[in-house]
Amino acid sequence: VEIHIRRGEFLSIVGQSGSGKSTLLHVMGLLDSPSVGEVLLDGDRIDDLPQTTRDELRNRVFGFVFQFYHLLPELSVLENVLTPLMIRHSMFGYWKRRREFKAAAEEILEKVGLTHRLKHKPNELSGGEMQRAAIARSLVAKPEILLADEPTGNLDAGTGQEIMGLLRNLNEQEGLTIVMVTHDESLARSAHRLVRLTEGHLDVLNEAA
């Protein structure tokens, strides 16, 4: 496949189960390596960089949201959201800036509507609230690109629409580039551009004017 994604674009990728949607997303975000071809960011190849550099790109450039929320059960919502900053900085560096980071996490949680859940553990949240917490965690490090793999797959239709509204607002208000994989074309059509992955080929289904 060959695909170009513009800065600030909201792109949806649809396709049947097993068509390779998640694999494509993982290759884009350097979670997997392509067997052939290249991954470019702003014109520079990034898939062949040293492992430590790719790790840094995943922490600084890419934010990830998955169908399964991957929240740490022993941590509160606020602590879960802070984990990318804990990983990015040394123990001393994090401790020195802990108030700044806590304020940033609280601001993100306010944007996703979870101010009232800061101290709650994941098992005390609804599915929609857990996905909002996962989105907040992906945004706290201020990524340039959000990669979302079936972000509404475990949610009922109404909650799924709420999550889509949240993603659209982040794209429109923050200028966040979003690439979303989904099996639900009705949700996917709210993006700027919709493409279908079929047997290794991408076809454009719709594109915003």
C-alpha cells in the first residue's frame, strides 16, 4: 500500500477483519516494521532508525488509542494519564516537574470530561469513561499524530458517537492529525477522508472538499 496523510487531517481506514488495518496502523506508528517499503515522517525515513530513536518517536510524536483500553488497574485515572510523562523523564526530572505535569494531565482530563473521575480506578469506570481516560493518556505528552485502532469497538452506539465527537473536536480545535481504523463505515465517514483496505490495496471512498 501507499498512503500519504496530511498534517491536521482526520483519516479513517476501513476494511474486513483480517485485511491488515491494524497492522498498517502499527507500521505507521513504528510498533511493527515493514517487510518492504518505507515509513516517512515529514519526508524523512523513520522505520529504519535505531530502536532507541524509534522508542523516542513513539513517546513524543505518536499517541496510541486501542480498542482495549490498557489502563493499569492499580493506578487511578490521573496516575494512568501521567504514565507517558513518567516514562519520558528520569525519576528526578519527573519529580522536579510533577506539579506542572499534574496540571497538564488535569487539563487533558477536563477536555475529555473526566474531571470528576481523577481518583477513580479503572474498574470503577464505564467503558466510555475508560476510553476517554485512554485518549487523555495518549494526549498528555502532546503528540503530533494520534493513531486510533477501533477506539469505539467495545462501546455501545451512543457512547461510540460520543468518542467520535471527542476525536473530531480534538482534530478541529487542536489541529491534531488522526488516523483511525474502524469496521464501522458510518462512524468512519465523519473523517475528512475515508479509505478501504482490500487485499493489500487502498481505495478512497470519500474525501472532504
